[in-house]
Amino acid sequence: MPLVIVCGFPCSGKTRISEELKGYLSKHSKDVHIVSDHDHYPNRDIAYEDSNNEKELRSSLKATVERLLSKESIIILDSLNYIKGYRYELYCVAKHNRTQHCVIYCMTSVDKCREWNRVREPLQRYSDEVFDGLVMRFEEPDSRNRWDSPLFTLTADDQLPLEKVREALFERNPLKPNQSTQSQPLLSGKFLYSMDRVTQDVISAILESQRVHGVGQPVAVAHSDEIFRSMRPVTMAELRRYRKQFITYTKMHPVEETEGLTSLFVQYLNNCLQIT
């Protein structure tokens, strides 16, 4: 189910918006969670005056979102979420879970936020130094960025467009995971061992052929239908670099049988050397 990212300056009305949205979405789902930085660090200054504490807070919030996000739940993340890179990470979490997401930006003026901050309880209040630092570092969401879209921007006097938010969360197609957001397949130890041995054997055969027969001679590699061909000398460092690239690619796109690994690696080397 969907992920809603609420962002804005400190004391910009994010919690009020989150609670209002939860009340509305509860009509459509019984499992609506608000994940809030209040629950992780009740004292605002302790959370944000130290960079290590802030990193720990962001990691904890993201981990909680990942744990709670499921087909049955709706997650509302009530936090500053002021770093665009962090909002992108949350977008990737939504993609990985094949669900919808949206961003609600509380665009309350700095003066109004400062006024609201000063009337808060001591533990919930930001010091002027921390408040100013967070405002200065805030990276405003942009609907042109896929991780900030769909974007709902609200001033202090605006009403939350509940129906439009509902449509964005329930009537749009879920995000589709891509290679960067999907878990890579686990490979057996036998496959990894075979790949390591095969690629090492091919490199040894090529270097030995260059030493004995010179450069430019075709190299027939054992257990391969492919012939290695190069009209220039190939160094060990170059072959090792191509080997590393091949292993990385093969881990991401594993083949079903290990018997063809030798031919695949020789073919890969031929293609790389033709390009260079």
C-alpha cells in the first residue's frame, strides 16, 4: 500500500497534515501508520544539532518505513525530509515494494514557522540556531523530479486536497521496480567458484599464448567454442579489469548453466577489445 512523504520547514504544520490525512485514509484502510521523528527523538535539538544523531534518525525512520510498508498498510512519514537524496531513497523503497507514493510539501513561511516554534513545549521546540540551520539546508521538492511526484504543495492557509491525494495513492499504477531497486539473485557457491576458475583459466591461456606464439595468433581456449583474437598485446592488468567487469555483470545476470561460461567470457573479451 502507498507511502506518503510529508516534508517542510520545522514547525510548518506537517504533524497536523499527517493526522488529518490519517483520519481520512482510515476510511479506506484499517492499517494506516504515521512514522514520526517525534517518536524517535522527543527532544528536537538533540536530534538535529548533531550530524551523527541526525543520520541515525534518518536511518531509523527509513528502516521503520521499510518494516511497516506492506500490501495492507499505508505509511505516512511525518518528518522534515528536507534532503532530496533522502526523498529519493524513500522513493526507491516504494518502487521496491511495488506501491504508489506521493509527496506533501508544507510550504509555510519561515516567519510563521518561527512563530509556531516559539509557542511549543520546551522539548518540542527547536533552538534558534538549529531552526535556522535546518531552514538554510532545506532542499525544496520539485515535481519535475520523479521522486517528488506527484507533489502537493500547501501554504499555511490551504486545505489538504484529500480526494486528490486519495486518487494519487489508489488510482495510479504502482511504481515498477527496476534493477537498482530489486534484490539481486543469490548465487550458489558452486557457481561463483566455477566463474572464478573459468575466467582465471582463460586469462592464463591468453597470456601463455602471447608468450609462446607472439601477438596476433588466434587462441583456442579449452572448453570454449569461441576463439580469442587480438591484433595487439593484451596486458594482465587489462585482462583482469575485463574479468572483474564480466564477473560483476554475470552476478547481476546469472546464466542457468556453468558449462557455457568459458565461451561467454572469451566472447566478452573479444567484444571489449574490438571496442577499444
